[in-house]
Amino acid sequence: MNCNCVRDNESRIADHYTELLGTPATAQAKNVAFMLGSKVSEAAYLPYAVKADKPGYRGAKGKEVSMFFSFCPFCGKSTEDEPAKA
Ligand SMILES: [Zn+2]
């Protein structure tokens, strides 16, 4: 991710629920994975349940496969590594 939307949203959600509930609350984004590329980064993904009549795919939840977002779902910025600045 080339933005801080996911982490910024954690703070916003924690603040919102702290006020709503009247007690300190925390929020942690799910579906965020560490990526090892030219640098360590984080990427958000959307899991899908694939169901088929094959071992590993038959359960009620099916087999989970994930697709990573190419763009931040909040601000639209590309999630690709930005080219190094000269
Ligand atoms: Zn963003």
C-alpha cells in the first residue's frame, strides 16, 4: 500500500467506538498481509470461498483463496511499489 488509509481507519474506528461505548476501544484491520518484494509492505485483500466436489473444497466454507487489491479501496492510490526516486 502506498498510503496509510488502512491504519488511519483503525484509529478513526477506535476513536468512534471509544466514544460510542464509553470505554477505550481498539480496532485492527483484518485481511491485510505483509508482502515481501523489493521492500516489505502491506497489502489488503479480499477472500473468496471456492466450493467444488473435490477434497479441500467440499466443506461449508469451501476453500479460501484471496485476491489482492491493485488500488486502495479508500483513496484509489495504486498499491504497486512506487518507482525509486532519483
Ligand atoms: Zn488509501
